[in-house]
Amino acid sequence: VPLDPKAARVLLERQRVLWESLVAGLALAAFTSLFVAGLRTAQSDLVSREQLKLFNEQLERRVAERTQELQRSDERQRLATAGARVGTWEMDLLTQQGSWDPQSAELLGVDRQSFDAQDWLEVVHPDDRERAAGAWRQAVAQGTPYEVLFRTAGAVTRWILSRSSVVRETDGTPLRAVGVLVDLTAQKAAEAALQASL
């Protein structure tokens, strides 16, 4: 059945309107979907930013608390070692470089806090050096604790007890030594006075 031109135009116009409505509806649906997705992303970003900000604040608070704890611990150790006339030291056995804390430097009569193996021997009284070096070599080689009593070589002679442990790699390689220096000068003087009174 042939369509008259007027009916054909009306039919084409209706199809065009339907098609435009369909395209507009799809476009609106797509826009709405993208808009809603964008809102969700924005909300998610906002929540993420808020969560990140909260996490950062908590982390900063924990770091501040931990820093205060470390400062109190350092202060406690400093006061305890100074009061007991004890110093600490550490040496990297691979580089042969070490450091004394201020208390150790004072006990040894030196004005520096860093040292190497030669510096260490120079603070030991010449008559005690071989014994101290031998005990050190044995501790490093055999993994035994280092403990030696020696006199200092400075202007003021002090009796120092040095104790340390060697930290090793899993294969046994010595990595570093950590130790203490204990001032036994007063004790040695008391022993000498007691001996002289007998």
C-alpha cells in the first residue's frame, strides 16, 4: 500500500521526534549516570581526604609521643650513667670507626667523641695496652664478651673497666661492638688505702 506524500512526511517527522527523544533520553541517562558517578567520586574523595587528614593527625600525635618517650629515655640514661660514672661507646667493626658518649670521653680524658681503633689504644695506659688489645682481639675473633680493666693514659690516670658485646651477622661476621666504660678509680683508691693500712 503506497503512502501518500503527506502521510509519509508525518511518519518521518514522528520517527525523527521519537529518535531525537530516544537520543535525548539516552544522553540524559548517560549524563545522569556520569553526574551521579562524579558525585560519588567527589564524596569518596572527600571521605578519603578526611580519612587521610585524620590518619595524618594520628600519626603526627604518635610521632610526637614517641619522640617525647625517646627524649625521656635518653635523659634518664644520661643522668644514670653520669651519676654512676659510666659511659657508653659503639664501634663499627667494618670501618673501625666508633663513638664515645660525652661521659666516656670525660672518663678517658679526651675532648672528642669519635675514634678509630688506634685512638682507642692511645687512651689506654702503655703498660695495659697489650692486655687490652689481646682481650679485644679474642672477643672479636671468638665471640666472647670483652672485659678488661685498664688505666687511662691521660694527664689524670683513671681505672676504667670496659665491657662490651660484639654484634654479628648471621654468618658470624662481626659487625659492631657496643660497650660501657665504668670508672673504678675511687674503688681502686679505697683498695690501695686499705692495703696501705694493713
